[in-house]
Amino acid sequence: MERRILLQQLGSDCAGAVEPHDWCGRPLEKHLRICDAAIIDDQKPDERLAQFIALSLRGIDISVEEIAGFYHEQLVDLMATGRLNGERVSGTLDQVLNTHLHSFFMHAGAARDYLGSFIAMRIGEDPAKVDSFKLLCKKLRTRHLDADPLLAALIARGLIKESQQKGQWETGGWMWELTELRNTSTHRRPYGSRFAEHSGIAVPLSPAGQFFRYRRPFQTQAGEDVLDLVVRQYQRVIELFCHLAKISGFDSEMMVITDDDIIEVRISDE
């Protein structure tokens, strides 16, 4: 709304001018960029944290897309060269998979921690001091439990649970599993550091051998496939944040630009 009012004011002040300038004599296009930057950089804490969560979730989207693309390329290559008999294959592009898998867990962990700060702010804590999901759990007390619907949803799903020490809370459920995967990737070892993770194979999906999929193990030869692991965590994360957005009390609809929002249209030959 603030941006719309500002743009309308700029438009009215410049109406009829031969060259678009603002009231300070600066080119309007430059001033609009300055105003946009001021609006974005002057966000309130809840706006900033919501934006941080959105950017992290977009990073997850990109990582999943790239991992799936790697799988597709590897399978096409194996089928084109006829290596469909269980032969394990590796190549220089393996580092691409390692990088995007690391990126996935980094962004997932960031979204989790920004969520922790966001909820901390909503229950009256300082988000600058409670800057992770783990610190949120440590800060929780009985008085907080009914203070916010987002927190209540996490507790109801078992993603935050009471620890063995009465009155203390900790990460639970699949959020704990995601945290362990993130910590492994970030602090313990990168994917690809174990022998079983150096190569992948084409796996037949039908007895006749007409359909195949690419498989890349995690940790051991019999370990879970990397893409299956990522997709499971991805679906959980996205479903959770969609649910939290709906019960947050904020408008979660996509932004729609109407005629009232458009002040000027410029058509370039480029």
C-alpha cells in the first residue's frame, strides 16, 4: 500500500512534464529505484523474516529442480550408451549433484531457523537473539504454548516436543531428521565423501526392462536414494510452510497487479 501511494504521488507530480523528473529534479526512473530500495530496506521485522523464509524456500525449489535435472541427464546418458546392466558409473558432473544437495540442506536449515525467529518474535521474544529453531525450543516456557497458532501447530505435529527434562523443549519428528541431515552436510562431511556415493546406476522398473530410473545411494550401497530422500524432505517442508502461512493471520495470496497499480507503461524497441 505504501509503495502504491508513493508511485501515485510520483506519477501525479510528473504528469504533463516533458521529461519525467521528481520534485527534487532527479530523473524519475532513478528516484523510483531509490524509493524501492528504501521501502525494501525499511521493512519491519516480521516482513523481513517472512521474506527470508520465502527466499530460502525458493532456494529449496531450485536445488530440487537441479538435482532432478542431474538425475535425468545421467539416466539419458546411461540409456544412450547401453549401460543398463547394473554398471556403476561416475563422472566429472558428480560435483554438480554434491553442490546442489548441499545447497538443499543449507536452504532448508535456513528456512527452519528463520521460522524459529519469526515465531520467537510473535511470542514476544527478540528475534535477533533467538535466531535459530534450536534457540526457540530452548526459550519456550509454559506461558508460550498457547501464545501463537504457528507454535501450536508445530507442537501438535510433534516437530517441537517436550524433552525428558520436564519444562524443556526440543526439535522432534521429521524436523529433527532434517536437522540431522543438514548438520551432517554442513558440519560433519559433504555428500560424495564416501565410496558408495561416488557413482550411480540405472535400475529397471519393469521385468521386461522397458523402464529405468537412475539411482544414487546415500551413505552406503544399500542406502536410500538421494532424490527420494530429498523429495520426501521437500514435500514435508513445503506442506508445513503452506499450512503455517494459512494460519498465520497474514494474507498469503499471490500479489496481483491491477490497473490502479500501473502509473506508466514504457515500450522499448530492444
